[in-house]
Amino acid sequence: MATEGVVIGCHTVEQWEEQYLKHMGSEKLVVVDFTASWCGPCRVIAPILADFAKRMPHVTFLKVDVDEVERVAQKYSVEAMPTFLFLKNGEIVDKVVGAKKDELHACILKHAGPSVVSA
């Protein structure tokens, strides 16, 4: 299921827990995109996130649909879409609310270091 350079979709609580447990004890940055199919800004930022994932294999990108996996969205108090949470060792180290490409990129660089290819 998980391959480098892709955004991994978590469509069930089980899929989320599998990914979370896999990265919980890792220094590797995990960027979680809380999204919704009906959200316009989410659709705008999705290809940008996919591009980041391709160019930043040292970062794990997860996508969680708030309607499909509502329990996870509630756990992290997600109230607006898109919301991006940045996790390291299972802990939230940062958060970006809204489809803000530059802010998102800056947060990734801040927590994961520069990618092989710059944005």
C-alpha cells in the first residue's frame, strides 16, 4: 500500500491506525492532509501535495477524508478543510489550516529539511 513519492489515502480508521503505528516511533516527518471530497480548496491543493510527495521521498504524506474517517478528524479537532498536521514520533509538531502552498512548503522544509529538488 505505501510506496515512496505518493500521497497515501487512509479511508478507514484501520488504515489510519496502520499508518500511524508504522510512523509513530519515527523521526521521519508525516504530513497529514485532512480533506473532504466536497471541499474546493482541497481539490486545488491536492495536485500540489502530490507533487511535494514525488519530490520529497524523505517525507510521508497521508490523506484523510474527514467524512470517511470522522473519528480521526475529531481526535485532532479538525474544524476546517484542508487542515495539514505535521507529525514526528506520533506528536503534532506543526499545523497549517487552508490551501496555503507556500506555508505548507515552508513547514515541510522546517521539519524535514530540504528536498532533493526545490519547489
